Amino acid sequence: MLNSILNKYKPAVNNSILFFLAGLAWSGVGVMLIKKAISWIFVNDKIPLNYIVFVLGIILGVVVAIFGFSKVANKNINRINKKSNKSCIFGFIAWKSYLLIIFMVGLGITLRHSSLPKLYLSVIYNGVGLGLFLASFRYFKEIL
């Protein structure tokens, strides 16, 4: 009885909506991290170092996208494709991944409040942000 009540009020959507939400979340977080990194890079007068740090972040982002986040996105895409066409709206991310997200947010807050120089920390933020942003297009491609 409880199961039928839960299924009746479950916020179910088509898989294309799940792909859109996953892509939107990944690209949104990616843009936020890139924006934070850029705000740390170009606040001082160390012009040559600023551009070196910025380019290092871009290189890291491409590497992270290709060898890290694209693989995670592909696993999520395969998982979503195996679902029925009407799935819970929160299913765009696997339940285990919510724990990883909490860990990553905590790590980001810890790093941001650490004594590490923001200029060097921006390489990590820019790399992870660009990696997420680039890999997010894997989800959008599934909608087409």
C-alpha cells in the first residue's frame, strides 16, 4: 500500500529531462568554478604568471574532461538509458554520487578556506570546472 502511494506521487519525468538536468547541473557547477578561478587569477599585477596559471587550468580541464568526467558521464548515461522512460526526477545522479558530491563540496570549502595561495588554487578550480563543463555536453548530446 505504501509503495503504491509513493509511486503515485513520485516526481517522474522522461529520460531526456534527466539528461538535461544532469547536463545543466554539470555545466552550472563548472561555470561557477571557472568564474571563481578567474576571480582569483586576475586580481594581482603578476601578468605573465596570471596567464601561465590560466593556461595550466585549461590544460588540466581538458585532461580531466577526457580521462575523468567523460567516463563518469558515460556511466551515468548508460545507467539512465537502462531506466524505464519515466523515472524519478532525482535519478539524473546515482544515489552513491550524492555522497561524492557532498565530499567534493566539503573539499572545495576546505581548500578555499585553507592557506593555499588562491592563484595556485585557481588551477584546480579552473581544471575541475572546465572538466565538468566540457563533459556536460555528453548529456546534452543524448537529448538530440
